[in-house]
Amino acid sequence: MEQTIDPALGPVLARTGDERAVLDSFLDFHRAVLLRKLHGLTDADARRRIVPSATTLAGLVKHLTLVERNWFPTLLAPQPGDVYLTSEEDAVDSFAVGEHDTVAGLVEAYERACARSREVAARFDLDHVVPHPQLGEVSLRWILVHLIEETARHAGHADILRELTDGTTGAV
């Protein structure tokens, strides 16, 4: 008897795929987990500070939108005027939610950034190396693993914040 696998569990579906399929599926899974943490929240709930730091659900999505743009288009396929952000101030500012930011707008911006990241990354093989302003050089493989780690870590933060907000738990 064959078991049915939930299609939301992309990494499970890619369990026998090649390296690229596995990396892409893990990153997309964690991207989706993050967005599910905002599903059904009001703008006020998403921006509410409930831990001692300035971390909010809305701020996590805003931060990861910048992370997507920074690591994929800006680093791999920069356009004139693109600047790779590296300062601590840039990192802190990336979590700041403006008074006009909405859950819908933040989700839309994140989805667009992720789609652009996928488009840019698809143009290169995993061994493609680019200069990095702090690390010297990085490969696309390294970027994907780093983004999996960063997105998963912040999805975990979002999981805790969502549970503290309204008791909702679970990844899928």
C-alpha cells in the first residue's frame, strides 16, 4: 500500500532528486512556512511586538524580502545602481515595518522577491562563483544553503511569534 505524501512537503517529494532539486525544494518549503505564519493575521497582529526585541511577524517577512534581493539578484545578476547591503544598520533597518506596510503588501513583495530569486538562480549552475564584498567569493550552492538556513531560522522565529499571538502552531 502506497502512502500519500502531502504535496506541501516539497523536501519529501524531492527526496530522490538531484542536488539542485533538493536545495530548491527545501528553500521553497521554508519560504512557504514563513508565509503561512501570516495567514489570517490582521496588520496590527503582524506588526505587534510581543518579545523584548523589535522582531515582529511583519518585520521577519520584510527582512527576508531584503535577504532574497540581496543574495540573488543583487549578488548574482546586479543591475546598475544595485548595492549589496552589508552593514549592521542595514540589517536592523530591514526588520522595520512602516506605518503603511500591510500583511498583503509584505506578502506580495516577498513572493515577488522569491520569484525573482528563482528566476536569477535558475540561470546559473551550483558551482557558479561570484565575488562577495565580505566573504571574497561564494558559489550559488553556498548561497542556496545559506538562504535555507536563514529562511528556516526566521520561519522558526515566526512560528513562535504566531503561537504567542493567537496560539496557532504547525508548519503546514
